[in-house]
Amino acid sequence: MRPPTGSGVAGAGAAAPASAGLQAVITSPRRKLAVIDGVVVPLGAPVRDATLAGVADSLVVLEKDGERDVLLMHPNIDKKPARPAGAK
């Protein structure tokens, strides 16, 4: 049996589309690109009414009016330090 394809209700509780947010980071010695909301954006180009100001391994920095916004590749992952071996 398949689950229903949609609940028929859209609103604030609806999940964001799969193409929303930072999807990929592409870097080379000559250029830096990010895939944001399904669009390939080069460093320095406009995106989301801002400018792509920085590209790192798993995040990008957008700048608008002197303010910075960081987009994470995996925004819902909380990193925690590993427990030492033998600790319970």
C-alpha cells in the first residue's frame, strides 16, 4: 500500500520543497559555485536579493546591506563531541 501523495492542506506546517536552500557546493582552484534553490550561483553573483559573498565546504555566506546570512548544507544536523572510548 502506498502512502497518500499529499495531505491536501498547504500552509505554515508544510515542508519546504526539496529544491529549497543550499544543495551543493562546487569549488576548484579557479572558481567557487553554490547550488541554491536549484540555481547554480557563482561567487559574487546575486541570489535571494543578496550577493553570494563566501563559499566553504558545507556552507555559503550571503551578504545584503552589510548583513550576513549563512546557509548550511545540512541545517538540521547537530554535531556533538564523540564520547571517549569506554565511557558510558
